[in-house]
Amino acid sequence: TRSEPLFKLGATDMTDEFASVAYHYSLEGGILDGSDKADAIWVMGAGNVSIRYSSIKNTVVGIHVKADENGNGPTADVHTVNIVGSGTVDSYGVVLDTNDNTLTNMRIAAVQTGVMLKSGGNFLRNIHPLFIFGYEYGEGDFIDYSKSVAFHDYNSTNWYDYCYSDQMATAFRLSKGSKAIFLNCFAMWYSKRDNKEVGFECDGDFNGSILNAKIHFRGDVENTAFLTQPEGCGGEGIIENPVVNDDLIADKTYKKYVTGKIIRA
């Protein structure tokens, strides 16, 4: 059941003993299968946790770095871990509740949301969420493509380097005025689906920094946008040297934030 994950990593004592060997925990290798019912790994309590070279499949939440009621918790370094979710609307690849986590070299599939960041100071490099259409079919609460998101950022101090959204309806969603920094990020769509292809979606003012991003649209979808935000919103964000097929974009909001050249994809 979802009341407990397959693994819990971390100490129960919240005292910061970073210099102590006992403060560090790790999981390396192995295949974790949640049978479409259980979460795979909760990182919780205290400690500096390393998760490496593992395969996680059929889990509702792949990795959840959890904070306590005071917002405190461990940090995680996740490297070369592949996650296949449960293919349902409540499925997530990674959820980060605490600060200062590092995610590198990951592929995430069959989830509604690839990575959700509720905290700051996190660094993501070469993270690749991709949508799998087969998980939409059948009876039950399967993934809602129109609400699929590769990365959902609720904080202002996260960094992304070559993070890649593959066919998710929204590649990057910024909430609460996030000032996240995106370097060399990429989004593409290879199949028409539900009339939505959005690179960056803001729920308010746009205050992020998007540098050298490539957003590549199909061309046969009406709801296309490099950047969207509610009517009347502004912000101090910047989009520098975007690579995009501008002639296929329906929503041209992004142009008011562009510096440098718009390079045709």
C-alpha cells in the first residue's frame, strides 16, 4: 500500500552531524518494483543520502525527499537512476521538499509530473522526463496528457542545466514567481496530442532566467507557446538567445522578454 514505501533512507535524529560517517546513507544498484501501488524511496529524517545506479519501476512516486513539520529534512544526491511510474494522475518521478539536493543523469517516464520542486537550492542536470502514450489507455485514472508536466518549480533558487522534456504537454511550469535559472534546456514534441505544446508556463509574473533554450514544436497544434502567463502579468525575467521555430508559435508572449537573437529551430 502507499502507507509505506519500499525503502526509507535517513536517520531519525535531526541533529546536523555532517562530519560524522553515521550521517551519510546510500543505496546503490538494484531494481525496485512498486507494482503500481507503492512509492519506491522516501528520503527522510536527517542525513546526506546518495542514490546511484538504480532502476525504479511501477511506482506512484519514485523518490520523495521529505521534510518534517518544521520544514527540515535531509539532502539527496541522485545520480544515474531511471524511473518508470505507475502511469496514473497521481504519479511523480521525483518530489523535493527540502533544499540543496542534486539530481543528475536521470530518465523518468509514465508519470503525470516528472520532477516537482517545492524547495530551493537544488541543482538538476541532464534530467529527461518523457510521456508514454500507452499509459493513457484503459479504464481508471490514467495520465491526463493535457496536465502532464516535466518540471514543476515552486521556488526561486533552483538551477537547471540541459534538462529535457520529451512530449510532456508543459515542459517547465513556474509557480509563485519562481526565479529559477534554466541553461541549455530543451523541449520537443514528436506526436500531436490534445492540442497543447508549451515550453514554459507561469501562473503569475515571469521572473526566471532562460538561457539558450531550444523549444521545438510540431506545427500541427494550435495551442503552442514558448512562454505563457495570465493576462495582465509581467515580471523581470529574461529569455536569452532562444532557439525556436517562431512561425509555429500561437502565443507570442515570450518576445517581450527576449534579449539577443531569436534563432530558428
